[in-house]
Amino acid sequence: MLCVGVLITGTLGFTWIEDWLIWESFFFTLYTLTTVGYDDAEISPNGQRFAAFLMIGGIGSVSYALSQIVQYAATKAVDTEKRMITKANQLSKHCIVCGLGRTGFHIIQRLDDQGVQVVAVDSDEALIKKARDRGIIAIQGDATNDDALIYAGINRAASLAAATSSDSTNAMICLTANALAPDLPISARAEDEDSINKLARAGASSVISPTRYGGEGIADSMLRPSVAEVVYGTHHEGDKKLHFREIPISKENNRAGLSISTLISRHPSIAYIASRNTDGQYTMRPGTEHILEDGDFLLIAGQNQDLAAVERFDPKNQKTAA
């Protein structure tokens, strides 16, 4: 509006002083404000004085308008970031994914498919915008710094993934996260297999090498295509992939004291892979008489709808088993 006001003032001023037509005055005002130059334009001394004041006022007005535009853009960016931080502060038991490359987005998609709330952290503005456009809570910042992870709610998170394409960056993320939340499970991506032990020493609970995992999957699809189809989902028609779940056992969810035979009778289509006790010891393929104790975890496999039924199962409310 300020620039429009300057244009109107200049047009009326030149029309009155030089007795020009409106268009001539408007065109000359644009000449003045844009500093293009007057060429051979004839102008009276009074017109020159007016043009000088117009130049000063015009430059100031344009500068002010540009500063307001920049300030608006900066304020909007800050407000967006504040909204993301506010949303992250409302979450608990969520997962933090550091790194929004292809691997990071695949991780987020998989977690979202399981109904898990996610907060992403990355320093790349374009990737942050891409994530936010997809409805992901994304914090722009360096995940190796305390502030970014604190904004992402690391003290309330259930787990964290260091999924950038740089092993050194992932190691720094693990060190930072481990210092802020020592008991937080941390999964790290390793591009170089030589980095696996280093990432573990940096605080990663588990380290995954996409290269090794992908290579094993391709080899299995060549040697055992039927197995690969079930385990990796290499068949593209329908969901024939075998899915896995980790079921917590506790008194609070009424699962402590259950036997495998009870679960088999309720969920016969599920494969009961292993049971892990509080000491981290595994019982592979637990027998029907195996009793699940408080603090155990039961590893199962099956189709998504069958796994969901097990997750909902409450022995004290048999209707949830359906």
C-alpha cells in the first residue's frame, strides 16, 4: 500500500507541476522510482526538485516494503517451526527419526502404517517442507545438537532412529541422544559395515546396514524365491509378506501368566517365534506349556489382521480377541 501511495503522489505531483498527461506523469514516476534514468526527458527546475524528493521518499518506501516482506516470511517460518515444536511437545511414546532421506521416509511410512506417532528431525529445509506437506511433524535442526532432539521430545520418546546417509553423523546423533536419554532404544543406519561396531559403541541399541540387508534379500530371492516372497514381500500382487510383532507381557495388560497353549487356542493362525525374558534370554519356538511372565516379550509372526487381534487380546475381556 505504501508503494501505491508513492506512485499516486508522484503521478499527481508531476501532472500538477509539469502539466503533463496522467500517463506521462505515471510513466515518469516509474522512471524515478526504478532509477532507470530520464534520457532526454525535459523537466522544469520545480519538477527536478519534486523528482529529488520523490526519489528519496520512493527509495525509503520500497526499502521499507521489502523489509516488511522479508520480516513476514521470517515470522511465518518461525511460526511454522513453533507449531511443529508445540505438536511434538504434546506427544509421548513416539518415535524420533533423524534424517529425511529415502531411508528416513521409508522408516516413517512403516511406523505410520503401524499407527506409531513420529517426529522427524533434519537440517535440510526442502526435506522438512516435503515432510510437513505429507503431514509429518518435522523439526528443522541439527540432530547432533541437544536442542533439536529436546524439541523433538526425546525425554518422552519410545525410541530414536539415526538414519542419515553419514555414519559419522549417525554416531554423533547416537552420542547426543544417549547423553540426553540413556535408556532410550536407538537404532542406527550404517552405510559402511566397518561402522557397525563404532555405532554400537556410540550408544546404538541396534545397527542396521541397508546394503547388507538389501544384498541378503536379493540373494534369498535368487536362491529361495518362495521364502523371499513371504519374508521380504517380493511378490507385488497383494500382501503376502509375513509381518512380525513384539508383544509386551505384563500384569497391567493381563498377559502375565498366560501359556502359549492359551494363545494358540485363541489365535491359531499366528506363528509363535520366540519369548524373551527380563534377562534378555530367548526361548526359541516356546512350547505349549511355556508360561509368559511379567516383563517378557513375545515375538510372533503372521498377517497384519491376525497380529492386530493378538495385540488387542485381553484375557480378562475375551471379546477383544476377535
